[in-house]
Amino acid sequence: MSTDPFVTIVPRKMTASELARAIRLDISAELDATNLYQAHIDATDDERAKAVLAHIRDEEKEHVSEFMQLLALLDPYQAEELQAAPQNVAQILAEGQVAGGAPGETPGGGSSSQERLTVGSLLRRGQG
């Protein structure tokens, strides 16, 4: 299944609902790109590549923010949920509904013994 809304040429413009759906797909693509570029950064020691990739990654984050604003214009319910989200998260945290902990801890409170896996760490394991 393609995510391209223009796979077939249709004799009409997209409805607001269809455009909102397309924007959600655009957001998903931007988030995927952000994660991909971060993975590349994590997998290299080349500082030049890291700098360029970080710049591109940050542009993708900006695009996500812009798409979210556009989505809020196209979908009033989504706009309400985006506006309510900070209060909802604060309430969840205040009620203690989330198992919190320091970075590296598992949700149950234990410490994670796994190292962070990257392409580089896996290659080093294979060489050792």
C-alpha cells in the first residue's frame, strides 16, 4: 500500500479530511527520517558527517512542528487535543500513573544491563 495520495490521478482536489490524513503521513515520514538520521549519527565517528546529519535531522524536527501546526488548522479536534496535551501529561505524572525512573532503568525500577546497541557496537563485538 502506497502512502502517496497521488498514486492515481483523480479529477478533484483532496477534501480537508483527506488532506489531514496526508499531513499525518507526512509527519510520520518526517519522524522516520529524524530517527534514521540519528541512527546514522550514532553509527559514525566522522565529525563532519555528524554535523551535517545533525543539521538535517534538526530540519526534520522543524518540519514535524510545522506539519503539526498545519494539522491543527485542518482538524479542530486534533487542535483541541494538542492544546490539552500538556495538562493531560502533567495530570498523569501528578497522579503517579507512570512508572518513572532514571535513564537506564527499566519500567519496573530495575537497572538495564544492556548497552546501547549501534551498528558500531555490533561491529566491535564481532571483531572481539
